[in-house]
Amino acid sequence: MEAWVYIEIALMVAFLWFYFLSSLRKDKRLPWNWPFLGMFPRLLKYVSRLHDSCTYLASISGGTYLFKGPWFLDMDMLLTVDPANVHHIMSENFKNYPKGPKFKQMFDVLGDGIFNADMELWKIQRKNTRFLINHQRFHKFLIKTSREKVDKGLIPVLDHLCETGETVDIQDLFQRFTFDTTCKLVTGYDPGCVSIELPDVPFARAMDAAEEAIAARHLMPEALWKLLRLLKLGEERKYSQAWKTLDRVVSEYISKKREELMKSEKSGNDDQDGGISSSISTPEEQSSIHLLIIKDVAKGEKVVIRHKQSTDS
């Protein structure tokens, strides 16, 4: 009985000590680094508003913040939005900051493409990608595709909404616009997601599921999410299904473009559209195009264009 009394007293003293230390912090807005748990309780508290929470921490910490995870679980993360740091890591000294095998495991849906590649493989893919998207014919095709999608897709939908008085999720609408134009640029195929009917987009839903699973991987020990992946439980089950959908949809688009190119070759018509898919001829190139089209639909950004911006900075 006396042992329990001593334990209770020790716990109370420890609690009061850490409470006292927390009161001495210069900036109480920052998460408290708890013993054993690190800053993980704060992460769980704001997990439903993870992006907003990270943005807030970056703004009050000068742009760079070290998140301390639970002890012994190797979950420490460095958050930085400082332009000088980003330029140093992503451009000026990129070779000193390899992504490493853990990054590739975390984002395995991207395969061996440029976003997971390191060192020489990254240089080769970067060179090929820059050549494609910096080509004058691609720029012309980009302008043509965007203009046509606005005139024949976006404006008719907005006109219809004005006439009927219906409400629409504007973010979803622009995500559809980005998806259509990116598919056209990368595969040469327009899925027609920007239309009055606003059809279901399996690729977008699959990308959302993949994003959620990857985010969940960052919130748990590596051994745990790998176990869930092995057992196909929780978010990892959705992730596996989403991966199959992404592969299937992209393969369909690429196959349609390949058939089109083969027909043009047989007929002697070499009038290619200027999209990235114009270079498709081998299975290896199919794989490269597959990885280029994987993009962050929820954020409405094109992976190809985003990579171009990072290499130009």
C-alpha cells in the first residue's frame, strides 16, 4: 500500500514540475514537448485540421519548426516554409538532401518516377521531363488545351449554374478543370469531367484516398502502418484499392493514346498534338508517363507543372 502512495506522490510531483516548466515557455502557442509522448498529443488534437495547424505553427515559429514525436519511434519531423530553406534544399544543394528509402516507402504509389527518384536516376528523369515540357510545341498545346477547356467546358458549366441558380463547390469544379487539362496534356485524352452533368471522377476519389492514407502513415510508427498494409486494414485497405484504380485509369488513357498514335503512324499522319504522350512508344516510356500524371488533385496542382516550377526556382 505504501508503494502506491509513493508512486502517486511521484506522479503528482512530476506533473507539477512539467506544468511549472510549461508555464515558463516564451511562446505558449507552440506545442509542449511531453515526456515520452513528445508533441504527439497536439498532433492528435488537430489531426482533422492538419494543414491549418502546420500553417499556424510555421507562421508563429519564423517559418521553420521541429516537431518532436514520441520517444523511440523515430517520428521527428522538420517543418519549413522559409523560401531560403526551400531553395537551399530543393535547388541549390539538392544532391545533399536525398529522399532516401523511407520516403519512397511512404509514397510508394509514385513508384520509381521523378518524385521518388534520387541522384543519377533523378537527374535523368529531370532532364527528360524538362525537355518535354520546355518544348515549344508543348507550350502551344498547353495554351490551346487550356483555352478550349475554358471555352467548351468551364464557361458552359458556369452559364448553366447561373441560369438554374444551382450551387456548386467551386474547388471541386476547378479540380475537375485541372484534371481534364492535365490528362489532355499528359496522355492526350480528355476525360470530360468539366461538364454540366459533373460526372463522378474515380481517379480523383482514388487520389483523395491515397492522400489520406499517406497522411495517416505520417501519424503512426512505421511498423504499425506496415502491419496494417500487410493485413490490408483501415486506411491501408483503401490505399490498396485506390492504387489499383489509379493504375487502371491511367493505363486506359495511355492505351487510348497509343492506339491513336499507331493509327496515325500507319496512315502516315505525323501531326502530333504536342502533348507529353506524343513520346509514348515503349513500356518504359509508358511507366514514365504513368508517374507524371499522378498528381495532387485535392490541391488542384499539376505535378508536371509543379516540378517545372521547382526546377526553375
